Amino acid sequence: MTPENAASAVVQAPGLTPENAAVLAGYGDHLEHSPLSGHSPRTYLSAIRAYLAWLQEAPVDGDPLNDATAKDWAVRDYRSYLVTVAKRATATVNKHLAALQDFYVWRGLGQPQGVRRHQVPRHAPKALGPRAKVRYLRAVEAWPSARDRAIALLPLYAGTRIAEITALDVADVRLSARKTPQGLTCQTGVCGQVGSVFVRAG
């Protein structure tokens, strides 16, 4: 984002007072020199533009742009507004709060206190359907590396997660000469339970 883009963003913010427009322009210049990358500068600037517009209409106490205590009150009220009135999604609310944190640090008032970000609900991973499972197994079978094939079969047969697979050590894997010299029996702890799976590596 260039200063020209920041200035353009201010012009495209109808309803802001000259004072708030100047604050927004200054913050836009800060974002130009910040380590933020990708769409974050534009997202942050848009969030602060919305916050400043809200400040002009909301019955806030004190001076949230210059007083640390009033800042905390205002951010709490704005969070409630985003959730209960504007009906913003959890991820959107968290983006606004992240922008406000950066904004107020830039203003020299410190991070807002007593404001927690919303927890984004976690959804259980979607299990493979019968057809997808067959296609996955065929793709694994066609892969040339025996090591990679063994690793690829662990989530399917042992229920191991990616983080658990990357944490596997040599002690967790042993050769099973009883069934075949190329077999692997992988033992990992999943939620406190130990599971075993026989994986044919060759």
C-alpha cells in the first residue's frame, strides 16, 4: 500500500470528520512502513475506518483516541457492537480487534485491555468417502517410495494426525519380521491411547 493509496482510502471514507480523516491518513502511512504483508494493510485500514466512523456516532465515554482508559471502554463496546448489532462473523470480529491492537499501539496508548478475541469454532475433519478412500489407496500404492507409502497410510489406518506423524521417532517404529521383513508396525499415542497398525512397505 502506497501513501497515495492510503490517501485515496481516506477520500473514499464518507462521513469522517476532518480530524478522524487525518488520523486515518496517518495510520495509513504507518501501515505503509509496517511489516504487515499481503492484504493485511488494506484490511487493517478498512477496519480502522469503520471504527472511526462508529466512534463518531456511538455514545462513548471520554476520548478513546487519546486516553488509554477510554480506549479500553470503547474497544469493548465496539466488539459488542460488531457481534450483537452488525452480526459480523467471528473471523471478521477478530480481524477488527487485531487492527485495533495495531492501531492503538501506533497511537502510543498500548493494546486494548480486557478484550478477548472470539474463539473460532473448530469443525471435525471430513472423513473420506468409500470412493475417495479407494482413490487415495491407489495413489499411495503407485507411489515409488516405500517410506512415503508407510507414512501416507498412517492417518488412514492408525488415525494419526499430521502433527503426530511429524513427531514420530525411530523408537515409535519397529520392523515386524513375523509377518514380512518389509512390514512396519507403528505405535503412536493418540489422546492417551496406544494404537498399532501393520503397514506393508513393499
